[in-house]
Amino acid sequence: MRIQVRRTGGFAGVERRAEVDTAGRPDAAEWHALAEQAVAGGRSVPPAGVPDGFSYQITVDGRTVYTADPRLTQEQRRLISRVLKEGA
């Protein structure tokens, strides 16, 4: 499974991207479950954000959803954090 996160906005307006490929990872099942839950809570179009808040694009195996602060689900927040921390 290929998981991509794109974060835009914030005070400085800096874009950040990261990607994780779960193939061959010992924790792949955990990533898959979290990614499926995060995508289920997303929208098909970018939602309106808040001033200086972040907007996110989450793509899991070609399926893209959008979300924004402060309306992230717990699963989206965990997935985004992990991908931005561990991804390339």
C-alpha cells in the first residue's frame, strides 16, 4: 500500500509532502487499518479551512481524500503524523 500526505497552509504557507510504502514492512497491517479509517473520514473535495490552519490531501493507493484543521478525525491525525514523520 502506498500512502501519500500533502500538507499546505499554516502561518508560513509552506507545503510539505511525504510518502510511505508499506510493502515488506512488518507493521504493514497496522498501516493498512489506519489508512482505511483515515480515508473513510475524508471528503472528495477540499473543505474550507481556518486562517493559518493546515489543509491535507491524503492519497492511499490512488484514492485521494481531503481534510483540514480543526476537523481531522483521530485516525487522520495519527496517519498524517506518522507519514510526515516516517515517510520520505
